[in-house]
Amino acid sequence: MTAFDRRITPYREDLAAASLKGKVDAPRFVEPELMRIAVPALGMRSAPRPEAAYTTEALMGELVRVFEIRDGWAWGQLADDGYVGYLPAEGLAPDHGEPTHVVAVPCATLYPVANIKVQPIITISFGAKLRAVGEAEGFVAVENGRFAFARHVQPIGPVGQDFVAVAEKFLGAPYVWGGRQWTGIDCSGLVQVSLRATGIDCPRDSDMQEKGLGKALDLTALNALRRGDLVFWPGHVGIMADGETLLHATGHYMQVVREPLAEAVARIRKQGTEIRTIKRL
């Protein structure tokens, strides 16, 4: 069969997406069932086991193409970035239509009634998508009888034009491998969430981003970097907040931080790793 990136190709030895018929060998080809993430966030795993590591995370309202549900696990592909893996089926719901609003603040709460004095039901992260069914004073009524504070959401579309400003909303957020929300995010998740929020398509993992985003700069350009440049090490990526400061989700500090680029370069060099690529969008 032709070589494919398994992270973004809905193919297993026993099953493949119908769209891959004629391109891969599989005993069964399946048309997907369209479903959406119905909980604040759902971790996608590489195997249908709770102990399997996260590969990425899907946020409320994201569309999933589901090819199989077995033993409580859905095997599917995220529509936004094409990532493939296993999701707990209990966190999915049938697709009833396109979301109308997106969360535009780091975290938002959903209420059972349109009253800020009532205890909220759940907290959802920046980028989560909601389907509005009406309005109440100061609130947007969404599916399942919940209410979002109107100033915390906006109609689906870009959230501003400066993706670095979006990334800065996550300062202090914990570092979590595979995470894509304010309660936990990783380095490439920060880049993806920020770029997508401003209308720029972005793949999930740092190697995909290194290959697919922007124009490569000469490594001697370290003294001429500017806001928005992306700096890649093997397995890691950071965003330049200005010509000298790196903004990144890092396991070293276990959170999203600003760090002088020179300090990050020296620290990572001690671990035997050098900058591999600099990209300018």
C-alpha cells in the first residue's frame, strides 16, 4: 500500500474509511457517522484503553467522523485537523447541525438558567463550539437547556487577527501532553489553537507544523526575529512574542510561559538539542 501518515489517515489493518478504497488494502471500508464532542473536552488516544497516552484533544462542538464504536470506544477522525484515534464514545452525540458560536475567552461557564448567581454546570475552554437556540438577557441559550454568558462567546469566525495575542491568553496554563485547552495544553496545541482561532489552518503536531507552515528563515536570523515567528526544535515549538522573547508550553516549567529565547536556547542546548528550523508565516 502507499505510505500514509497514520496520524491523519483513517486506516487500520481491519478497517478503513470508504474514501480510501482503492488506495489501501483493508477487509472492510466504512462510511463515517458524523458526531460531535458533547462534553467540555475529550482526549483522543492511540489505542482503545484508558491508560493509553493522549495523542490530541477535541473540544466541545468539534465534528468527528466515526467509523466504528466498540466496547465503549469510538474510532474516528477529527474533521478540523484530520487526526485519527480513539475517543470514549460516551462523550459523543449525534451531529444536529453546525455550531453557531465559539468561546472567545480562556474559560467560560455554562449555566442551567440565565442567571449569574446560579451555580454553573460546566466549564469549557477557549475554542469550544456551541449551537445557539435562542437568547436571554445577557446570555446565549444553547442546546441541552444551557446558557452561556453572551460576552464570553461570539459567532463562529476568527477571534481577532493576532494569533500571538490569542496564545498569550494561555499564559500560566498547565502543560499537558496532548492538551488543547486552558486547563492543559502542549507546545504544538498552543500553536494550533492560536492560529486556527485567527482563521489560519494549522496541523496538530510540531513536525507537521514545521513542514507545513510559513517560510523557513536562515538559522543565522536569530537576531532578526519578530513577533509571530515560530522556532522549532526536534519535538518542540515556540512562538516569538517579540524579537527576544519565546512564548511556549513547556514541560520544563510545566506551563505556558514567556522566556528569553537566549535562555531557552542555552537550556535546551545543555540537553543536546539545537534549533532545527525557524518559520515566518
